[in-house]
Amino acid sequence: MSPSPEAAEWINKAEGDFHTACRELQVRESPNYDAVCFHAQQCVEKYLKARLAGAGRGFPRIHDLEALLNRVLPIEPEWESFRQELQRLTDMAVEVRYPGADADLDDAHEAVRAAERLRSAARHAMKLS
């Protein structure tokens, strides 16, 4: 069964963010680790929204991963295990957008790993992989 049109759009955008984060993580000259963290957070946000859309569940225009996770938990209770990673990812993505905080290589790897885990679970739940 293929995802609903709305879910498919969210998936497409999530994949774009995921691949952008992964590409930027590979840059050798002047890598932008802030962008890696931001796009990893965006990937997760969009996969959470895709899962909700695919289940016919509405959601407000929010960007808080934990709030979105709370909406997903009734249909994917095992995703509770992602809570700490998603809190950290939200914090990382917001903090590095302002002066005084910069992501480093370790932060970027952590962000991509968190995105990979949620992405994998979401794709499995939506029967995409």
C-alpha cells in the first residue's frame, strides 16, 4: 500500500532534508555543521508529520519534535524510545541558528544518527522499506 498523497509529500520533503544533511556532513572544506543539525531536525519533523498524515491524523503547524511525537505515540507507542534524541535534536537545531553556538562534527554525527533512527522506523511503519 502506498502512502496517502499528503504523506508522500511530507516523505519527499523529509528525504530531501535527510540527503542534504548527509551531503553536508561529507564536505571537507568549510563544512556547515549547523546546517547538518538543522536539516536532520527537519527530516525528523517531516517524517513525524508524514506518519500522522498517513494515519489520517491532523496536526498543527508546529516544529516541536516532542509535541509531534506525543501526537504519534497513540499509533506508534514504541517510538517513545526516541524522546531523548528528539529533545536533543530540537535543542541542537534551534541553538545553532543563533550567534554564540556552533555545532561541531560530533553534534552533526549525533543529529544524523538520530534522524537515521527515526527515518528508519517511520519508513518501516509506512511500509516504505
